[in-house]
Amino acid sequence: MRRLAHDGVLVVGAGLAGLSAALAAAPRKVLVLSEAPLNRGCSSAWAQGGMAAALSEGDSAAQHAADTVAAGSGLVDPAMARILTEEGPAAVRALAALGAPFDRTAQGGFAQSLEAAHSRPRVARVKGDQAGAAIMDAVAVAMLAAPHIEVRTDHRLRGLLQDAAGRVRGVVVEQEGALVEITASATILATGGIGGLYAVTTTPAELRGEGLGLAALAGAVIADPEFVQFHPTAIDIGRDPAPLATEALRGEGAVLVDASGAHFMARYHPDAELAPRDVVARAIHAEREAGRGAFLDAREAVGAAFPEEFPAVFAACLAAAIDPRTQPIPVAPACHYHMGGVATDADGRTSLTGLYAAGECASTGVHGANRLASNSLLEAAVFGARAGRAAASEAQPEPGRMGRIVAPQLPEPALQSLRRAMSRGAGVVRSAEGLRRLLDDIHRLEAVHGRAPALVAARMVAACALARTENRGGHFRSDAAEGDAIARRTFVRWSDVVAADAWKFAAE
Ligand code: SIN
């Protein structure tokens, strides 16, 4: 196996969290590794909504934090929400200074739009639905110009290097079919979420919880893995991944109707289309299950302005022969965001020395059980930069003996079978029976293919969803007991999941 010693910080993943970490680690040397070419294969570049931040007069970080806490159904860590919202405006301004072309008001301020569960318009957007792509273009240009950063694409994360004391000392990557060990003073996982574990997802399909699975196998504490956010309005045109119809459309007044054209959201929540995302996702799920169908009707709210105001949604619809200026858009809930992840402190430190995590693969506690819309790019920028600064201060450890965790890969047919099982068992509506069936499926796949990171991540989600017998935020059980009086986050190690599973399976 080839070996490479990097004297500095390793960042695995090139979404907004990874690149923010890399930029902030200056002047320390940073090596960024990505499987996909830059700005491909990362959710950040696909984000449509924008970045939530208290940028307008009359708004405040405290109000943004209060909305974040309220959306998270009792599980948001208020100290983390305070950091996110207080550092948010500066993070947006810093991205604007790098060249991200946020929409502006006539006075030159940031134009702010409304999304669900925000108490006021607060989302800084770029040309309607172009925020993610435009921000990532600006950040990638800055990163390529930064002398302390080297980027290598076509490097796929396959494992972690760990010394006898448990310190993470680097990674094992696959490049052109060969495994390469890369050691470093600190490793930041910014590997994204788990959308690719679900049959219907709005995220790049290659995001399958690899970072989370490997960190779990290395013994890291994982937080809240059962909390998965389903976006209510993926465009239901049979594409994988499913294109998104941004929530900003509902912010502009688009309405949800069934196949007969009847509005249905008022039956589910007083805030109707602008109810929390989990409520809207379940309403759409219920309408579809009842055979009535679900469509987003933006004819009146957006109409002729569609190509100009929402070019990505417009293009996706036209490609499926739907003209959203004159036709309602068929929609379905899809896996969109993982609130759970590798547990970190406010500076991205995980429970394993030398290992940091940022962005969707991390769980800072800022999203609780249900992420507030457009807080994810913000979290990636704010906490990515914090992780980069902290990791840069890690000294190069003494050379020593290391073990390596290189997990097997899941072959494509097995992955597709896992995706279907996850959507069935750990989707918008869950039950003990469905989750047990899912765990059986995962066990069967594991018996044949070994502990692939995708299976480890899936099992963390399923086992913790089974253990959480209440309804909270994005986690909804049709067989739920009363909600727990005291909201508690999940903190769990892989060994706990294996032990609990063994006990449960032995008992049945
Ligand atoms: C959207 O544009 O609807 C998604 C925004 C988000 O996930 O925060």
C-alpha cells in the first residue's frame, strides 16, 4: 500500500463545510480529498433555498436562535444555536466578499425571503434557487487560489488510521483502484449526509453515510442518528436523485393541492403550506397514501416569472415535460438532510482525538430533531470554519504504530436493496414492526457483505429509531407512545448498537 505523510490538516469532502474548514485552517497546510470533481457530488452545490441569517433591520440573532430552537422540537442545544446565529451574518458577508452573488435590496442590503417556521423573512438567496451552486463556485475559486490548500479529487474515503491510544492519525483512500494511506496531524470529516441510503433522495446519491459509518466503526460517539429530515416537495418525476422544488416557492405563495385541485394543508396545520417541514412531509405522504396525490401549484404565485425566479426548478420540470407556469408540479417527500451525525463540540472535535467532523456528517446539536430551513449551509460555513481553525492547532503526533479500519464496500444491487428497505422502514412514517424488518434486512446484507459503512450508518439510524418510541420532529412513529416529558438527545457508540441489537434479537 502506498503511504503519504501530510504535515497538516486533512479534509475529507469538498462541500461548503469542507472548503470552509480548509480556508479557515490557514496558514496550516491543508490537503482536501474528494471523490467527485469539485462542486459535484456534494449537497451544498445543490442547495436551492439559501442561507438563513439575521441580516435585516428588526431581526436579531436571538430571534433566529429562538426559531431554530422551536423548529428542533426540544432537542436543539441552545448554546450551539447561539453560536450559529450570532456568527451567521458575518459568515454570509464573508461569502459575499468571496464573490457569492447574493440577491440585494435596492439599498444594497441582503434581500431576505421567507421559508417555513421562520418568524420573518430571513433567507439570503441567489437568483431564486441558485444559492448553493453560486456560493460553491465562489468558495471553490477562493480555495483554488489559496496557497496553503492542495486538492485531490478522485480520492474515495475507504478507511481511518488509528493508533493504539485511539487517536485518529489519517485516512485510507482509494485512488484509481489502489489503496493509499495518508497520515496527518488532524483529520476533518466533511463527507455529507445519508441521502444515498434512501430510495428517494434530493441529495447526490453517492452520499451514503461513509464518514459516519467509518467514524462509528472507529469508536466515535454518534448523536441523534434517528433524526432524518424528509423534504416535502421533491419533484416526483421518477428521477434518481429527485430534483427539489424549493420551499421558497411556498414562501412565495405556491400551494399544495391534490389531484382534484383541492387544497389540503389547512387540514393538517394552521400554518398550512408554511407549517414545519416534517408536518408538510407527513401531510403529503398521507395524501399520496390515500390515493389523492400531491402537487405544488405555483401557477398563481410565480407563473410567468418561473424561468427568471426559479431557474433550477423550472429546468427540472421542463425536462419532464411539465410546465410549472401552467401545470401543478407532482411532489413527494424525499430524504433531504440528516440531523444526526458524528457528535462534535463547538469546534468540530469528535470523541476521538485527532478526528473532527463538520457539516451534515457532524451533529453539533444545532438542528435538534428537525432542522430549520436554510440553516444547513449556514451551519456548514460557521462550524466548518471553526473546525478548520481548531484542527489547524493540532500538533503533528510522533510517528508510531497504527491500525487501519478499511471497511468493505456494498455492491450496487445490495445498495439498491438497502435503499428500498430504508425508505420502507425508516421513512416519513415509522413503526416498531417496520424498523425490526429493516434491521433484519440490514443484518442479512451485513452477513453477506460485511460491515460496509453504508450498512453501519443505516443500522445506526434504524436501531436508534426503534429505541425512540415517541414522536419528535422528523422522527414519526405510527405506533408512538406518549412523547417523553423530558426531551433527550441520543448519544451512542457502534458497540452500544451492536450490544442492544444482539440483546433484542436474542430476546425475540
Ligand atoms: C429548500 O430550498 O427547500 C431547501 C432548503 C433547506 O433544505 O434548508
